[in-house]
Amino acid sequence: IIKGTQVYDAQKGAFVDVGVLDVQQIFGRAGRPQYDTNGGEGIIITTHAKLQFYLSMLVTQAPIESKLVSALCDHLCAEVSLGTVSSLKEAVVWLSYTYLYVRMCRNPLAYGIPFEQSTHDPRLLAWRTELVQAMARRLDEARVV
């Protein structure tokens, strides 16, 4: 049961609507076959004005995009610290194992990759290399690696 569809966002300093992914995550817990043999139900209590928004959100499917780019520098630093990545070439390969790479290949425009580049380089090797080099420069400037 979701009672109320607004939560406080400290960064914005205001109440904001509960996100699509949060609602789907909560409702996804209802009716998991391995735990609940009778099916599941999800109840959302919201204002009448928001009702149509949440109904349409729950019945239409939207692809889930990766947010890794916003924290890629931190993740790359962790991989270097763990010893998983020790060169730019290894970092480019490591990036190919992420969900970010899967989504970049499927929806390149959402990640700022020009359509021409994605058609000429379907594995996005040049784009991944540029991205990794930019993150490595940031880590080097911060004297982390």
C-alpha cells in the first residue's frame, strides 16, 4: 500500500511526486510467485488530480535507462582500487559489461550519442573510449589515481 504520493526531496527543498520506478518497485514486490501463491495486489492512495498520471504510468511500459553516467567517475575509481581495471583499454572493456552499455546501444540518442556515430560504430568503441578517457582525466586531476 502506498499512502500518499508525495515525498520530501531535500535537494529541491520541496515535496515531489513519487517516481515511476519507485512505484513499480513497490508494486513489483506484491504477488511474487515464489512467495505468494494467491497473487498480489498493489494499492495506491493519491489525490484525484494525480490518479490518471499513476494509472497511465502503471499500464504503459517505459524503458529503464541507466544512470551510471552520472556516477561513472566514482565507479571507475572503485574498479581501479579493486584492481579490476588497470588501464584505459581494460576500462573500455569493463564498461561494455554494464547496463549503461546495453542501453547506449539500444537508445544512443538518450545518452547524447549522435545517430551517425551509432550507425558507423555499433559497438560504440569510440564513444566508450572517449567516456573512459574523460573520467580518467577527472580522476587524475583529483589526484585519486
